[in-house]
Amino acid sequence: MVFSSLLFVFFFLAIHLVVYNFIQPKYRNTVLLVSSLIFYSWGGPRYLVLLLLDTAIAWFSALCLNRWDEDSKEGLRNRRICMIAGIAGMLLILGIFKYLGFFCDTFAFLIPALEDVPRLVLPIGISFYTFQLISYVVDVYRKDVEAQPAYWKLLLYSSLFHQCIAGPIVRYETVAEEIEERHVSINDLYAGIRRFSVGLAKKAVLANGCASVADTLMPAGVESLSAQPAMAIWLGMVFYMLQIYLDFSAYSDMAIGMGRMVGFHYMENFNYPYMAVSVQDFWRRWHISLSSFFRDYVYIPLGGSRCSQQKYIRNMIVVWFLTGLWHGASWNFIFWGLYYLIFLLLEKFVINDKIPGALKHVYTLAVVYFGWILFRFTDLHELGTALKGMLGLGGGFTSMAVTTQFVGHIFFLLFAIVAVTPLGKRLRRALYELGKESSVLYNILNVTEMLTPVFLLLLSLLALIGDSYNPFLYFQF
């Protein structure tokens, strides 16, 4: 079950919100926990055991940390042992289920017996809740937060269905007080519904629409891909570039919105990354919760930038290797992470501020665009075919079919491009500024605000029922 499904929106979420709001406040955490466990179990009840086990490891490790005083050498040593053991246990589970098959395939040519190792199905959300629980254990070790004595409350934190499968990576310190007590005002409820509706429309209408065009222009399989003209792959990657942001940010929007509906305030996870003026700026705006996790729990503990140049480069290699690996158990993701490493090092040691202001945005978009090529093709043969195809070494340079696709979806493309910029937000803010001087305009804007979630939900409903109802994707000349 995913957020952008009719089952989730009009059945699961609707029932959950009704029960949650009509039950006594003291039972709301219980309702939220039960709903979260049901939601997680929907994709495979047996993997709920892993979530329970990971949470138990983090819970027990944090309680053990409280038993030792760091003022003595023995206490400090035991605290480190508790922290390392807890993190190692969770990473071991993550490694077995997410990376065992990848490493077996990689080294099978050296050790043929590895070919017979059974391949495990990847449990949904395991990377997200593992990183959340690791951050919790480290923060307890650092005494940034108090250890949670109630296992079920820590389980509520790790399993919150709003964000346990697609982020953002929520730190315990962000929600610790709200787990114990939270209040929801009418403004919170409206803001949550509106944010969820925006995210749902972004996913159902725009992201799915972009994915449909991208998959048409860049079909799976080496043979099919090699027959595509260069323009098909170039244009397909534009749609994919839009899709990947709209998709990821849509889930964050929906998570933030659902959290707001019940009193949780999650951090922003995307800040218009395609408006960045450098690769470093892009990563300050893209998947902010993941970037900050690697910064605070890997990069800075390794020494950050306050060290020699050699150690700084080593720290960056570790962070970006892990960043690539976190996104998927495949070499293309590792190459993708190291690809960004190269440009970050170039920006620090070579480029600096040498790029003229007007070209900074163009340079950044170009780097990101080619990075998504590495990200999309998990099969290295397909990746090579796509790169050759972009040079016209496959199916030529263009075709009538590509031209038809472009012309037929040009308005949808323009709308999607606008959607990844802050233009809409700025226009909304500007209209409200004008509304302060005109009561008529102000009232019109308020009515529009009230109707916006309804309109977006209806639009999403039509898109989810079937692509033939997607008015933007199929608006042709």
C-alpha cells in the first residue's frame, strides 16, 4: 500500500483520521501505533518482525547507555561498546536484507559458492527506519536526547506510517515531545490536508505523467533502448529528471502533511533543488534529511573539513560512497554517489567561484541531468546503451515518433517545469500581499485556498482511476 493509491487515501487514511479524532486523546498514540503497524504489515507481515527487532535493539542499547557514567574510563568504554553494538546489530540486519545479494553477485566470480546464496526480498522502508534508529542511539550516547523507557513509544517513532517507508528521515529529538503530548489546531489540520493534497497531486498527476512519457521514450531492455534515437533519450531524461524530483518530494509533502494533521512537525526534505547554483547547493536542497544524517553521523565524526586535505578527501569518499550505496544495492548507485563526489571536490579545489553568475545554474542543472542517467539505469549494459544512444550511435538522432511525443506533451512538460520551481509559492505570496489592500481580492483568495485541497484531491482521484483521465498528460494540440 502506497500513499498515492485509492485504497490508502479513501480507505486507510480516511478511517484512521476518523478513529483518531473521535477517540479520547489518551488513546491516540495507541491508534497511531496500530495504524502504523497495519500499514507496514500490508506489504508483508513477516517483515514486521525486522522492524520490531531493530527497534528492540535500539531501545535496549539506549537503556544500556543510561546505566554507565561517562565520567569514568570504564563507563565511557562501556557506553561506546553499547552504542557500537547497537549500531552494528541494526547495520547487520540492513546489510543482510539489502546488500547480501549485491555483494554475492559482485564476488561470485571469485567464490563460485556465492552464486547459490538465496536472494532475500528487500523489506519496505528498512533503510529509513534503520537510519532513524541509528540516529536515536547516537543522540542518546551524545546525551542530546533522553532514552525512551517505553518500548512501544520508540516503536511508534520508528514505525510512524507517515514517513517510515519514504522519508523524511525524522530524528527522535524532533518528535520526542510530540510523542508525549501534542495539540492540533484548525490551522494545523487545514495546513496538513493542503500539504497532503499538494503532494498527492504532484505524485498522481505530475510524477506519474512524467514517468509514463520517460518510460515510453526510454523503454527497458538493451534491444529496445538501442533502437531509440538520440533525441528520445535526451527528452526522456528531461521527463525522468522532473519525475524523480516530483516523486520523491511528493512523498515528503504527503508525510509532512499527514504528520501535521495529527500534531507532528517533520522537517522539510526538499527546497527546490533544481534552483541550485552549485552541486553543493543542490545537496543542501535535495533530500535534506539524508544529507544532514550523513553530515552529522558520518562526515563530522570522521573529522569533517577540519583536518588535512588528504583526510578531507577520504571523508568525502566515505560519505559519497555510502550515499550512493544507500540509494540501492547496485553499482550504478555507487557510481552516482562518486560522480557527485568528483564535482564537489572540483568545486572546492578547482572551480571555486570561477563560473560566471549567469552560468552557475546552467552548470548545476547539467551536472544533475547527467547524474540522473547513472541513477536510472541499474543495468550497466542498459546504461552503456543509453550513453551511446545519446551520441546518436543507436537508432539515429530523431524520429517522427519523438517529435509527436514532444509536441503532444509540451504543455504538460511546461507545467511540470513550473511545478519544480518556487514560482507558484511566490505568486501565492504576492497575491496575499495585494489582498491586504483589497478586501474583495482577499476574500476571493481565502475561498480559493479552501477549495484548493478539494480540487487537488478530485484531480488526483481522476489520475489514479486511470491515465486516460489525466487532463494534463493527454492535453494535445
